[in-house]
Amino acid sequence: MINTSKDGTTANVCFEGIFDRETEDELEHLAAWGLGGVEKLYLDMEGVEDISSTGLRILSYAQKIMNEQGIMYIENTGAKVEMLCRQHDIICSGRE
């Protein structure tokens, strides 16, 4: 499940469940919807139980876009999700 909100140039996204192939379409739609004009993207991973290579690919794609137009924060990751993100050069950091 993905909950989103957008306020001007700031977008907040909260994830729950498993980040995998089952949620790929929803994640790709989110990447396309949520990043146009966004300067700050906050991803709350507190509800994420596990993340697959598909989920990591989407996060990497979002980070690439945000590196060009703003900044992305990934917060509330569990130890496993944070380890997987770091292995794929996806930076996890909290709010400024």
C-alpha cells in the first residue's frame, strides 16, 4: 500500500508491506506522478517489511531524478531494508 501527499514542491510517500514485483506498476506510476516539479521527496519506509530488486530499482530511479531536481529523503528504514539500499548505492537519510 502506498499513501501519497503533495504540498507545492514537497511530496511525502508512505509505504507499507512488501516492495516487490506485485507492487511494481503502482511504484512506477508513483515515480512518474510524484516527481514532476518536486524539489523535496520524503519516503517513509516504516511499514516496509521487505524490498525486492524491483523495489530497489524504483528507488534508484527516483533517486536519479531527484538528484537532478532536488533532494530525496528515505526515512524509517528497518535494518534489512537499509542494508539492501546501501548495497545498491541508495542513500537513506532522514528529514533535514
